[in-house]
Amino acid sequence: MIWIIAWKNIWRNKVRSLVVILAITFGLFGGVFSSAIMKGMVEQRIKEAVSRETGHIQIHDPKYIDDNEIQYVIDGEAGQLEDELDSLPQVKAWSSRIKFQAMANSANAGTGVMIFGIDPEKEQQVTEISTMICDSCGTYLDGNKKNQIVVGKALAKKLKVRLRSKIVLTFQDKEGNLTGAAFRICGIYRTSNSMFDEMNVFVRKVDIAKLLITNPQKYQELVISLISPVLVTAVQDELTGSFPELLVRNWKEIDPMLGMMSDLTVVWLYMFMTIILLALGFGIINTMLMTILERTRELGMLAAIGMNKRRIFLMIMLESVYLSLTGAAIGMALGYILTLYTSHTGINLSSFAEGFEKIGYNPIMYPYLDLNFFIILTVMVICIGILASIYPARKALKLNPAEAVRTE
């Protein structure tokens, strides 16, 4: 019964209640959609980094991480690691890489780059670089053509080269001697991270292994793509246990900045929503105080005829919670609908594309929020409604019934 009375009470002054509900609606709508944009940007950056740059897991010789010297390799001749990966159902694909630093020179300029010697067929199953080459920008590496190279658009611009141009790569071989060779550009890729595009080039593993005087089955890096991101920790632990002499790292450890962004974004979103709810909470307190003032005689009569303080407190608390939940439900529903729509269409910020690419973000954003966010936000709204009712309810409980019933 008290639940029904509380619901009817909030509509006794429709204008005031609607003003509060609209304030909560717009506050939650703006908060939810802003959170979706922020969450979507971070999730999109992580997804693109994993699918184009790091993979879910990478394996190295521990000394390679410290020195980046080509002599620190994983010996793939025995095939134990590869056999283990092939036997794991969680592993979608893997690719081994010969990875080292070099100088890239064209007829016009030169710069330092990171060379990835890859098996083109395997690499396409792990990363999306092959899909980042547009139709007019050439093709991916051909497994049968020698000395081809795929470069990023930012690097091509820096070296002032184009498709079919030659680039000379200079580096030290396994013996420490300076060596190099000319490679012809067969494709130019472009990701959402211009820094990555400017630093990394891809060549066939067999071509670069000959120049390094090394075995193609010995490599510096092995990249793993999993069927689901939630399996990362389990697979990492299993591989670490099976190969303790190797360093097995997940994407958060490979790129600590991304890992920190992922963790801090969740904290920031809830802090942001807490600030919005606290501001709205003061509006609810003000509304409830006005309600108590208008209903002083009514509350005095309820106390005089025997309604105990607990039920009066519960009634006022329910009124506050109803106001909060009504506005929040509408606001979250509108925010969810807009998030759902823009998650398919995207928000095009191409006019700021250059700035976004410099920090590794795609200029087309896809807002995203998971179900947990809405569940936790609903709990937060209920808590704010309860907290906002405490002070007005205490004021009501302090009323003297005899004096209250004489109030006009």
C-alpha cells in the first residue's frame, strides 16, 4: 500500500515532478551518450591495436626485449612451440616474425624503421595490414615475388616515394656486418595510427633471412590471435607454464598505455556519472524539501492517527527513488537508443582526421556501452534517490504532530 501512495504523491504536483524528471532525463541522457563515446573510442583503439599492431599475445626471447638484438631468437626448428599453438583450440592463428631495426633510404630522404620479416599467408590471419591497402595503393606481399616491401602511407610521404618506387634497407647482419638491399614498394597501407604507419615496414621472411645470414625458422617474435579476447589470460598462463624460458606477454603488457587506458576509462566513466548524479541529487533534495513543507499538516495528521516513523520515512524515500528512477529510465533509454544507432552508423569526425591519426584514433567513432554499465548506473541512481531522501525525511520525522495539524 505504501508503495502505491508514494507513487501517487509524486504526481500531486505534476509540474514540479516533471521538471525534476526532465532534469534527470537530460542529465542521464547526456551522461550515457558521452560515456558511450568515450568507451567506444577506447574500445575501438584497443581493437585496432590488437588486430593491426600487437595481436592478443606475443612471445619473445627475454633478452630480445631488453636489447632488440637479432641474435636473441626463438628456435622454431624443433617445432615444439608451433605444435603447442596448433593444439590449442583457443588459438585462432599465429605468425612468426623476424623483427629488427634498420635504415630506410630513398632517392630523396632516409629514416629509421622497424622491419617485420613475415610469412604473408600466416600474417594475414593474425593482423589486418593486408586489408589496409586500398585498391589504388597496390597489393599485399606475394609469397613468390622477391624483395617486395609494404610501407605505411606516412612513411611513403616522408621518404617521398610512391607505388613501385625502390627503397634501400640498411642494417647489420647476424655477424655484425653492415648489409642492405633494394626493395620495391608493392603496397602502401594506411591505419588509423600514423605513428605506426611511419615506423613499420613488411617484407617476406625468406628475403630478409638471406640478408641477415640466418635461418627463416629462427625468429624474434611470434604473434598470436585468439578466438576471443577473454581467453588471453588463460592462454598466456598455459604458454608460460609450458615454455618458462620464453617471455609470453599479453597486449596490455606489450602496450602499457593501452592497458592503462582500458582500466582508467572504466573508473573515469563512473566518476563522471557520479558527479552528474550528485548534481541531480541536490535538485531532488530541494524538491522533496518543498514537498515536506507543503504537506506539513498532512504528515502531522498521519503521525497523529498512528502511522509510525518508519513508514513515513519509507514513503518519503520511495517518492525520492520513484522520481530518480523515472527520469533515469527515460534518460538511459534515450541514451541507449542513440548509442545503438550511432554504433552502426558511426560519428564522422573526418575534419579532425589528421589530429586523430597522430594519436592513433580512427576519425570515425562508434559509441559503445555494455550491459554492466546500465546495471551499475541503475544501482547508482537508486542509491542517489535514497541518499537524497534522508535529509527531507529527517525533517519530516522531527515535526510535532500537534503543531503540524494546526499548520495552514
